[in-house]
Amino acid sequence: MDKEFQLFLIKTNHLKSALFDMYNIRNALSNEVLNQHADNYGSDITVGECLDDVIEFLESQNKLIKKEKN
């Protein structure tokens, strides 16, 4: 296995692990927590929306990595 492919696998595994961690965190939180404001400054952004944003970003990176593979 060449070094470039090994690095690709490491990057992919770390990304997938982070993505699954985020899914687990989101699923472990109650709706009450997910609907709370994400900060103490009164923004309209909720904890759930923040988690969804991070998950969307990680999913988009995962898609890019899959394209790199091909």
C-alpha cells in the first residue's frame, strides 16, 4: 500500500469518526437542550442548529474526500 493511499485512509477514518461522534452527541441530547440558545448573548441560533452545521460541514468534507479517491 503506497504512502499516499495510507494518508487518505487515515484522513477518511478520522473524518468518519468525527462525524459519527457528532451524530452520537446530537442523538444523546434532549429536544430541550437542542432547542436552547447556543450562547448567552440571545442569538437565535440553537444548540441543535450548531450541531447540524458541524455535521453538514463534516459530511461535505467526506464527500470531497470520496471524490479525491476516484
